[in-house]
Amino acid sequence: MLPFGKLFTYGLQHVLAMYAGAVAVPLIVAHGLNLPREQLIYLINADLFTCGIATLIQTLGFWKMGIRIPIIQGVTFAAVTPMVIIGQKHGITAIYGSIIVAGIVTFLLSPYFSQLLRFFPPVVTGTIITIIGVTLMPVAVRWAGGGDPGAADFASASHILLALITLSLVVFFYRYFTGFLSNIAVLLGLIAGTLIAIPFGLVNFSQLSAAGWVGVTTPFAFGLPTFDLAAIAAMILVMLVTMSETTGDCIAVGEIIGKPVTQEALTRGLRADGFSTVLGGILNSFPYTAFAQNVGLVGLTRVKSRFVVAAAGVILVALGLFPKMAAIIAAIPAPVLGGSGIAMFGMVAASGIKTLGKVEFEGTHNIMVIAISLGAGMITLAVPGFYQQFPGWAQIILNSGITAGSVAAIILNALLNETGRATHVVSSDATVTPVPVKNSTN
């Protein structure tokens, strides 16, 4: 537990790092369903409010829920396309009905899903962490270019220069400041980059005047939930994918803070995901999962206190209750987020490479596990529409590079390293000697 000032500052840094990703899902869903502006604002406030509650449950723990490590909760992007399709066919109430049921299923499956933890040795976890960092990098690149690749000024010289200045400032603060100031290098970079952008007209405060002072989220604001079997099945599939991603993120944070994740701890973390998802369906929000964006920030700042992320949860609740506060953070230019994002997401990949440095390659098939898994995770980065001819349920799994790479790593490690554990070598006297493969460092 840190002093209040440090808790708030470090917590605010986490909020700024994940804010753009947090509001992206309600923006996409609202536009996909052609909702009016006032309902869009309501969805954003509901999302931030519920995100804060979910983060508090995950970090502080409640009953048998919460993994109690510095993990911030956010809306899963895996649910975006299914939610838009469900909303267009059956209305927004069907979205919330499917979310509630899927959250309950996630909660009930958590103890059984966590038993898969034994399939996550260092070769798998290191590969997954590396894939998380690499697959997040395009998000930072899009931010650096201005946010919208379809905009006329996307990747303009001014946007790229602002991102580069922000990144340089983050590196400068991280290298030459010490202690507390070094740990908030990302926050200082975001503030400095935003201040630099103001004279050039790159900071838009128009939403500040339009936002209300107080906004209260009420249950079932869009009406009582409705339940469609096909919609529920699609959302359950999304949550199975999300559980895999949450497992990878939890293991990644555990590696960074030096606290290996146990099966019991993972069960509590997955239960928190399920409960928060049910809460999201009630409070007009969406399915929740561990936010990979903040994994890199934990590694970059070296601040391992879960109470810091709990402070971020309190800030998110406040942002959900006071829309004007949220509007101020929303004014941060995308290139500024991009500059800091390159450092944060790169740190995630670096943490994965560090984990892979502990892996034994002699006498194992680990090199092939890593090679193919990385390739599987990069497919949709190279060609985003690569799986567009596949069935919808398959696209939900394969379009996420993190999920595709994670599944590949788990399966390949099981096939190549866990089966046929003994190999044979010929000794100098021409006798055949069985040599067991080292499994402890897979």
C-alpha cells in the first residue's frame, strides 16, 4: 500500500493508458447500431463505471473472486462483431441477455478452465506474452498516425512527429528521472505531449462542453434483457476465447511481478471475469476481461502494487459518474497515446522474450512451438481479413492473434513436448540409451 498521492498518480497513469481502448467498444457498437449521441455517451459512462467496479473486484478480491494482482479490467474486443450482429438482428436488449448468460457460464466454468494451467509452461507463457506485445503494437501505430486510418490526415507529418516527441519524452523521463518520477514516465509523457499539441490545434475540447456534470448508470436502461439461443451461443464462444486471453494476461503479470499464478488464483480471476460480465449486462455495458494494454505498463513502471490498479478502478468509477472528467481524458490526442503505447506494448513483448530466455531448447521441440505459434499469431496482423471466408464462430477465435497464437502454443507444446517424452541417442559403444526430455523448463 503506497501513500495516497502515489496511489492516485500511478492509478491515473493506468487509466490514461487504457482509456482509448475502454471507450472504443461502446463507440463501435453504438455506431454499428446507429444509436443517437446521447445513448452513445450513456454507453461510454456505463462502460467506465462498470470497468472500475470490475477492476476493484479483480484487484482487491470479493468472496471467491479476484486474482489480487495488478490487473485492470476492460471490455473485450472479441465481443465487438458478435454484439453488433446480435444488436442488428434482435435489438440491444438481446445483446445484454446474451452477455448475462455468457457471464454466468464463465463463472461456473472457471474452476474447470483453470485446470488447464498445467498446459502453460514457460515456453507457452513466454510465447503468449510475446504475442500479446506484438499484436498490440498495431494499436499504438494507428494511434501514432492519428487514430483513424481512413482520415485524410492520417499519418501526417504532424501526427508522426507528435508521437515521436511523446515517445522520446517517455524514454527521457524513464532514463534520467529517478524513483517516483521515473515510474510515472508514461504519465509525464502523456501530459507533456498533450501540452505540446495544444498550440497546434491537435487537442479537441469540444466534448467537454457537451458532457454533463453528473451521469448515473441505472440497471436495464435500454429495457429488460431478451434471450435468443443463437445470440447466447455466440457470446458463450466469445467468453471461452476471452478466458484464454485472460489466462495469458494473468500469467504475464504474474511473471512480471514475480508471483506465479496458481490454479486457485486463476479460478478467482476467471470468476471475477464472469461476475463482471454479468454485471456489465445488467448495467448496460459489455463483457469484461483483463486488459493487455496495462500489462506493459506494470513492467515499464516496475510498480507491482495491486492497490495502484485498485486506485485506477476508483478513478474509472468517478469518470463514469462525472462525464466532464471523462471528456478531459478523451481530449488527449491519439498520436500522444501512440507514442507512449509503443513503449508500453514493446515492454510486453520484451517481457515475453525474457521469459523465453529461461526455456531449455536442447533435447526439446520448443523452437518449433515458438516458431509456429508466433506465425499463427501474426497472420491477422499481416492480412486482417485472412479468415473472412471462415464460419462466424471460427472467425471469433482466429481473428484474435492473441487467441490463435495461444491455442497454437498450447496444442503444439502438448503434442511435441508432452507426448513421447523419451528420445534415443547412440552412445560411444553403439548401445541405445533412452534420454528423458527435460520437462521442467519447457
